Amino acid sequence: MSGLRFGLKTLLRDSRTGELGVLLAAIVVAVTAMTAVGFFTDRVGGAIRTQASAVLAGDLDLSSTDPIPAEYMRDARARGLDAAELMTFPTMALAADNNSLALIKAVSSGYPLRGEILVSPQMFGEAAPVQGIPAPGEAWAEPGLLARLDVDVGATLVVGSASVVVTQVLDYQPGQGVGGFSQLAAGLLVNIADVQAFDVIKPGSRITYRQIFAGEPGAVDDWRAELRVRVGKSVRIRGLEDAGEQITAAIDRAQRFLTLASLVTVILAAVATAMAARRYALRHLDTIALMKSLGATQGFILVSTLSQLGLVIVVTALLGTFLGYGAQGVLVGLGASLLKVDLPPASWFAGALGLLTAATITVGFALPHLLKLKDTPPMRVLRHDLPPPRLNTGLSYGIAILALLFMIGAIVQDLLMLGLIAGGLIIVGATAVAGGWFLVWILTRFRGAAGVSWRYGLANISRRGSESVVQIVAFALSLMVLLLLTLVRSDLLSEWQRTVPEDAPNYFLINIEPEQWPGISDFFEEKIGTAPDYLPFLRGRVTRIKGEAVDDIQFPNPRAENFAKREGNLTWRSALPETNEIREGEWWAAANQGEIEASLEVGIARDLGIAVGDTLGFNVGGEDVDVRVTSLRFVEWDSMQPNFFVMLSPGLTEELPQTYIASVFIPPEKRRILSDFVREFPGVTLLDLEVILSQVRMIIERASMAVQYVFLFTLLAGITVLLAAIQVTKDERRFESAILHTLGAGRRTIMQGLAVEFTALGTLAGLLAAFGATAVGWVVAEQAFELDYGLNPWIWLVGCLVGALIVGFCGTLATRGAVNEPPVAVLRDG
Amino acid sequence: MQDIVLRTEALSKKVSSPEGSLTILDDVRIAVQSGESVALVGPSGAGKTTLLALLAGLDRPSHGHVWLCGEELTALDEDGRARLRGDRVGFVFQSFHLVPSLTALENVMLPLELTGADGAKARATDALTSMGLGERLGHYPNQLSGGEKQRVAISRAFITKPEVLFADEPTGNLDTATGERVASLLFDLNKEFQTTLVLVTHDRELAARCDRIIELASGKVVP
């Protein structure tokens, strides 16, 4: 018989007799969890991307100040992509006695490819989605433009040599949040067919040409890669990641939450697998010793073990992936009405993840235990009490941790997260083991304190020393997940949702002349009871970086180049905004009146290679100024406050040409005051953030929901750990119960002893779990999500109670069978 | 004089214990001739099982040498000793030690298959049938009685026609009648195949059926 055949035969036989149950279940749960998470997050991720596309109006956007070749549209359509084109330019719009600068947004049919246009039949009326675009000769005007022209729906506006009739008030159009505050004039959406008749495009006109594309992610990526080669330098390509910093920051957080959920599942399942594999190996020592006594070599045992592992990987990967697909199908079915979104189909990446999971967990966590089987001393056929071959813990856990890190690395693709998790694992593991030993030691002091059942139960815990610690740590891990899933998760989610509070500013006021500010402040004080916050707003272009002219610098990426070569937004402030945090250097003293200091956002500083102490040259409104970088800031982009890459110190900066920008929360029922505002301050531009805000909120809500579903699987993995931990000492308990029975102990006494033991283990594990959950929750909140996390005092009580109840109940129930067996059968088996 | 198939020289086994080094076997010198049946007897803790393990190459001595079928066991590595056992040695254990995942037939085929011998299935079927287990070929160990298990174990031990058969308390787990039948079978086969039989037993009657008795006490051979 070959090692392969013997291995497979043993495995099949064991799976029939239930011998293999816990091991297979642990890996299948891991794979099911991972693939369900993979399939589901893949689809939810797809839905979230669709949401981001709605902000961009497409999946991919080309923009240029020169006409973009029409052949791109044709070629994109030939690839199965949808395409539309836009032209944006400022020009004067006239109505009866008034005129105003308007930003003409001419769009072709098909626009928007993603998201929808919201219009209302009258100024500041109820906005509703609309299909299609304005017909030729018609226009949809933003409220600000109508207010400035003092007209309403139905008015005829003259644009260049032609005229259009306003048929709707334009409340929102996808893509309006893109491009910052550069588009200051109020918009007029028209059909692109009318542009020629306007006859306003002359050489030197400030016109932006855009083409947008949408389609399957793979096709869009391919098209983007081709465009990178084909388009000239003047054409800017933007994808979903450029769809406004707010949206991408929210998506980023959503992905981190989902990733965290799946990672905890993997870790728990791996722990369960290691425990189950150890038990499986221990139970096969006698057979291996026998095989050796009959002449089997170590090579034979190795081939047999490896073939078993191979089969375990294939079977668990297939079964788990199948179950995972089914599970996510059920989840999608359950969650569809809540998610209010059609999820795109799952990709096969998640299926491959199933195989990867099974292989990683099996090789990393089961292999070390099974490999040791080949070192079983053949002498064991004669002496059962010989200890099992010692596992080289350094090597085996080294392999296991490497396997886990490999797995985590493949999933997270985020070095910071990987480092945090690896460090967290080591700290949690070491603390749990140390804590477990300490608690077992404390418990030993109480063993004489009560009746026989108590003494038996507590004595068991202290006598089993290391096994009790393993059990406590395993129980604590699953309980910790339980606590993380309930208390910490809801704390974190509400903390996260608080980052976009209900009264977050929903309007930006742009283009305020400094002398207008007192009037504006009074206006809002009177109408809504509070004056908005304002920030000075300067337009500036970088001219020199560290003394070198920008034109001579090679930039490492498009983000850095865009920042350096385009006119950007600057502000000056005395105090650091609440949503910013200094990471390097120091914020300036309020009294600084000398050299202008600058504070840069850390990301852009890193891209440009700028450190604290470097100099930058700016041209602001025609004036050249030199500034010294004195601090780097972390910016909370999704705070919905005006955020800036560059902030300058007050003092000399106040002399430079500037306007003010303000943000204000206007309750929906008071939106009508905006008509008065626009009439009173016609030069000030209003930017409606309501739609972007509600999108950010929706993304957060959807992601929160997804995370809750995903954590269901983590809970399942926690249960397998619990089962595996109970299994660890099951054989020993079976034997002990038989001996106690023989000595005259009643079933009731033995059961009580078991209940005491498991309840005590559960309580200790709960205590440890509460500690772990608090620590992990805090680290994750502070480091991974940049949220402030307050400690929840209930976690300690809930941890101990839930631990005692769950572990006490499950443990006693699962070992009940051992107590019920006739002692003679057990003792004869040895 | 017949060939010596098993020989030891100054054989010792020491283990470390909390109380310090413990001597299990001390300077054991024995020689067993081919076809001979030898009983190792002695009180519990005398070192019988340890001696059996060293003779079969299941364990390594602390000092001294063992020659089995002309090969010096102490000079072989673990795989070398396993191959030697597979080719030349059979075992019968007190608790039968059948592989639970294999049927009666497969258990008997196992030693042949491990050595790559031909006709494993036919030979194993014949062996079991001659033992009266022709109806039990497809049964798993947990479906067999104690006596049936030991007969399967004996069939497995003799299937390779081993030169030496080691038996550790072969009747220890059987009732008197079954034990008697199994013992007779063992000695009949010993005669039939001219196999050298080395058995460890507490049973004086069983020991008396052997050609020679070697008595151990406190790790030494009693002269």
C-alpha cells in the first residue's frame, strides 16, 4: 500500500466515523466565511464604487482645455463602454433687464452615465430625479443663476447669438463636486447641440472639454491604460479614486471595516484549525507507531500525511466556497431591501480566495502538528504513555504566523494595517497567555473553598495548567470577537457616523469679498440664528519647491504634478482647525507677523518630498511670496469642513489678494432664505453640499450594514474555536469520568464538576476577552480609523457573564456524552 | 548448532527521571537460535517490554548492541530498522493494534504492501480464511470480537513469513478459552513456518510451552 493510498483511506475512514469532524468543520467554516465575505464584499465594494461613479458621472473622466478627439468616444463604444461628452465654459447670460456670468454646462445624450440629475419645477422646490437632458433650445438653470437674473422657470435667457428657455431648476448634477471650488459661476445645463448656435467659443475662451466613460470595471481599466498612452499631456484622466476626497475617504474606511471583519474570521478559524489538528495528530500517534513497527518508513508516513492534507485542502476549499457562495446569496437576499441597491455579480477572485484560505490555514496551522506524526517513536506500540513527539514551537508557529501574514497581506494590501494586525496578534497572544496563567494561578487558591464538585472542577483547571491556559485563550479569543462585534462595533460605527453629523454644513459660500463679510454674518445671524464660520480663500500657483523652479522638476505621480502645476486653493488661519492634526513640526504662534509659514497636508508633502523646514514659492494673484514649511498636518477629508492642502500663517498673508469662503448648515425648512441671500449678495456663489453629504452618509450606512453581515461569519468562526477548545480535553475527560464513576461518583456530581470547571474557564476567558476587546477596539479606532473611542464600562460585566454562560453551557453540554458512557468500555479502550 | 538469529551484547537502557538516572536494563546478554521459542518473564518493572522493544529495534539502547537476523540494529537509522522489521519481523500485541481505518483483509495485506510484495490480496485472503475468518474479510476492527481481532493480528504477523515473531502478552486481553486457542495457533504457526518466537508474558503456563524461559529481575537476566 502506498503512503498516498493509506493516507487517503485513513482520512476517508476518519471522516466517516466523525474523527475528522472538528478539523474539517474548522477549515470549512474558515473557507465559507472567507469566501462569503469575499463574494459579498466584492459585490458591496462594487456597489460602493457605483456610488462613487455617481459623483463623477461616470467611471472615467477626460478633461482638457483643448478639444478631445471624438474618436475616443467611438473607440470606447466599440469596447462596449458607454460614453458622453461635456463642454463647460463661462459666458454671460441675459434675461430682460439683468445679466450674469453663467457657467454653461453643455452635455450630450447619455449624460450622466452614473448617478442622476435632480431638478425641481421652481426655485428651492422639492428636488426629484429626472431622465435625460434638456432638449435643444431648453435649459435647466441653477437657483443661483435664476436669483441673480431675478427670473424663474419659464424665462428665456439669451446666451451669445441664441436663446434658451429655462424649463427646470437644476438642483444637482453628478460631477458638480469634482474640481473643487474653481467653477465659481452658477451653472446652466444645456444640450451640447446648442453650443454652435450660441457662437461664443472664440480663440482664448476659457473652455473645458470633457469626455466621460462607464462600463465593466475590467473594461474601464483597460481603456484607461490605453488612454494613458494615447492622450496628450494636456488631457487629464480621472478615475473613481479622484471622485472627490470625501467620497474616497469614506470608501477607504468602508473597505477597512470590511477587511477587519474578514481578518478576524481568518485568525479565529486558524486558531480553531490548529487546535483541531493537534487533537487529530494526538489521536493518530498509536496508528503511526504501529505502521512503523510493521515496517513503514518516515517517507511513507510523510507521503501519507501530505496526501491527507492535500485532500483536506481540496475538499474544504470546494465545500467552503460552495457554502460561501450560497451564504452570500442568502445574505444578499436578506439585505437587498435594506441595502436599497442592486449588487453587481461576484467575481471569481473570491472563489480563488477559498482555495488560498484552505491552503494557508491547512499548511500553516494543521501541517506542523501532522508533520510531527512521522517522528512518533515506534516504541509507542508497547508503551502508550510515551509522550507525543515534541513540536518545535518556534518553527511551527513561525510557519503559522508566516502563513497568516501572507494571507493577511494578500487581503489587506495595506502595510500599515498589516503591521498593526501583526503587532496586535503578538501583543494579544502574549498578553492572553500571560493573563491566562495568572488567572489559573489565582483560581488555584480557591480550590479548597467549597464542596466536592467545586474542588473537582477547580482542581481540573489548575492541574491541566497549560491546557487550561490554551482553553482560556481560545475561549477568550472567540468571546473577544463577540464583544468586538457587539459593544465595540456599535461604538465604533456610531463614532464613525458621528464624523458626518446631522448638522454638518450643507452649503459653501464662495467668492465673498472681505468687506461683504459683516453683512453676510448679520444675514445668517438674523435668519437662522447663527453666523457661519469663514476662512480666507486665496488662489495661488506653486512656482518653486526647495528653491527649484517647478517647471524643472520631475514629479513622481500625477497627484503631485497636478498640485504643483495648477492653481490651487490656499488659506490662512491663526488656529489649527479641529479636524486637522499636526503630525510633524509645530503650528505657528498666533502673533507671528514676520516670515510667512506654511502647513502642508502630510500626503501631498510626502508626494512632493517636502519636509519641515523646506521652502516653497507661490504666486498669489500676481504677487510672488516665499513661505517656509513649519508643520505637516493630517486632514480629516470626510469631515465636510473646508479643507486645504496648504494653510499659511496670518500676518503678511492678510495683505495678499483674497476672498472669503464660508460653510453653513441651513435646515431644509429654511432653504427659502437662500433666494433672499442670492439677491442681497449676488456676487457670492452658493455651493450645495446636500447631495454629496447624503451620499457620504449613504455609503457609511451601507458599509455599516455590510460590516454587520460580515461579522456574522466571524461569530461562526468564534464558535468553532469554542468547539475545538472543548474538544482538546474531551478524551481525557472521558477517561476521568469513567474512573470517577468506578470510584462511586454519581453522574450528577461529575456533571456539576464539569459545569464548575467550564463556568470558571468561561468567566476567566470573559475577563480576558473584555480586556482584549477594549484594547483592540481602542487601537483599531485610533490607528486604523482615526476615530476617538471612549471606553465602554459594560464590556467587563457583559464579558464575564456571557463567558460564564456560553462556555459553561456549551462545555458541559459537549462533554456530557463522555459522562454518559459506561466506564468499562472507556477503561478497556485505555 | 543452529544459527543465532537474535543476539545482544552488554545491552543497557537508562532513562532520566525526576529522581535522577534510572536503569531499566543492565548488561543483558542473550542469544536466541533460529526457530526457537523463548518466553521473557519476570515481575512488573523487570524490563521485559523494554527488552522486547530493543530486540525489535523499536527503541535504541543506552549501551550495548543488538543483532537481529545478522544486522546490527544499533548501526541502522530509524528507517533502516523499519525496513528490517518489514522484511523479517512480525508482531502480536496485547491490545491487537489493528489499524482502525482498514478492514480485516487490508490489515493483513498491510505488511506485504509496505514491502512491495506481490499477490497481497490473495495471500491475505487465504491466511484469514485458514484462520476461520473468511466471512470477516470486509469487517473493520470495531466490528470484530477480541478473539477475532487477535486472529487477524496473528494472520498479519505471519503473512510475511517472518524470521522472528515478537509477541507482547498475546493472550493478556483474552478470556481463558480464547487465550488458549490463540496461544495454540501461535505455537502451531511457529512450528509450521519455523519462525523464531520471542514472547513477553506473565502467564507461567504460556511461558512453559516455550522452548526456553528467560527470567528478568530489576533489569538483569536471572541466571
